[in-house]
Amino acid sequence: MKKILSIALCIAMLLCVTACGEENSPDISEYILETEYKPDFRILQLTDIHLANKDNRQLHYDFLDLTISEADADMIVLCGDNFTFADRAVAKELFAFIDSYGIPWSVTFGNHDEQCYFSVDWLTEYLNEFGSNCLFKDIPNDGVFGYANYAVNLMEDGKAKEQIIIFDSNRYYYGYYQGYDWIKDDQIEWYEKLVKHTKAENGETVPSVCFFHIPIPEFQTAWDEAQAGSSDAILEYGEMNEPCSCPKHNSGLFDKMLELGSTKAVCCGHDHVNNSRILYKGIYLIYGVNSDDRIYYNENMMGGHVVVVHDDNSLSFEHIYHSYEEVQ
């Protein structure tokens, strides 16, 4: 009798574990949001806003408005380090400000977004429930590292014309080195599933643009090779005024992008005074423009960066620059 009860208990535990595993292993389609594609679709990247309690926030909103109004965007991506030493009221205030423009907007996180008077858990929960024009998705306990890995499909005639892929590039690493963290192996596996799923759904590989905060090591490699005159690295715009603050560990995301053939551009922030655009092995590696004067900045390089998705899926890029003198 005891043996039978023991076997029954083991089976029950196994079923419970299996059920829990199913609940925490969502289908890849659950990570995909949608918005309508418009001709020459304009995506405004705002990065490193670093909004804080102590700031004259109205001044920063007035400055951001210069960029947002000029961009005439169809979508806005807040590309990390949105806050530093901010409380929940400030976070809600910024998101309400962005939402007031009445266009779709998405968020990814940077290394400073955890240095606030709220947790990243709270931030993701708030954005998950925001509604209105917010396109954000975090699935808790899904086995994929990070807080916000998701995609926004630009839809045309019932199919995905372009895919906007958002990664959480994570924050800090304290292991065999101390520095910035990297996009993990399970995130790269998630990316591969996403690209292959979208291809299967649409009958062909769908071009994509990736947004995340901390640049991958290839940003520095591409710059170095461009300076050396390599045909693999073509500097199209801008400059690097400081070494790339990328992770020391290369997890292979760029190689996976080359293998899958979907991603045509990677847009990051993090390094406030870098704004280069390099076509590296057929993929654009692009620094966004520091979107205000918090922490450190170059007064000639503040504003925003626009990615334009054209009807033939080609990409073009614009930089918007403004000065605080315009709003003071």
C-alpha cells in the first residue's frame, strides 16, 4: 500500500511540474504585438532620458517635444535608461507624456532603469497593463532572461511587412569580470524562434530592426575595421567619441543575425556621445542620439534618431538635433 501511495505521489508531482512547465513556456506567437504599417513608416528612437525626481522635468519635456514634433513619427521606441533615481510618479508621468502624442510606443530597459525608487518588476507590470498606445509585452517566468523581450509586427494586408524586435540587454555582470551584462543564450534562442516563426507565418523571411540599450561588441569591432579601411565595415555617418561600453563577453547574437538573414539594423543607446552608423557585414549598427542633457552629453548631439522603413523594405535614417537654448 505504501509503495502504491509513493508511486501515486511521484506521478502527481511529475504532472504538477509538467503543468508548471507548460504555463511558463509560452508559444512564441504570444510575444508578438501588431500595429498597422504606413508608407515610409517612421520610428523615432529616444534614448538615455535618465529622468529623475530632482530634475526640472517640464524643461526636459519641452526639449523632448522639439524632437518628437519634428520627427513626425509613426512609432516611438524608448531605448533604455529612461530613468535614474526616479519614483513611480515620475515613471507614470513620462509614459503619460509619451502616450499623449497618440501614436504607438514601445519601451526597452537600460542599466540605469533599476537604479530607481521602484523595481523593474513594478515597471514591467505597469507597462503590461498600460493600454492606450503602449506596445509592450513582458511574460513573467517564461524562461527567457530579462524583463522585456518582444516584437511589434508592422502589418500590411494581413501579413507582417517588417518586424521590430525589442531585447532587454540586461544591466550589470559581476562574475569573471565586472561590467555590463550581455544578451543571453536563451534570448538568442528566443530570437531564432521568433524569426523562424514569423517566416513560417508569412511564407518568407520578414526583415527586422532590433532595438536594445547596451551595444554588442561588434559596435567596437565595426568601428575599428572601418577606421582600418575594411570593406566589411562602411562608416556612413557620425563618430565615436568614446570607446564602446559594450560587454566583454560576446554571446554570438550578431553571428545569429547573419545566419538568419532577417535583421537589417541594430539600434542602441548607452554611450551618450557616440552616434555612428556603420554598415557591418550587411547589417547597420547604429547609435541613437542622446535625448536630453542628463548625466553627460555633447551639446551638439542631443535629440533623436529616426529609422524609416520604406515600401520596398529598404531603410533610411535621420538624425534630429536640438539645443536647450530653444526651450529656456
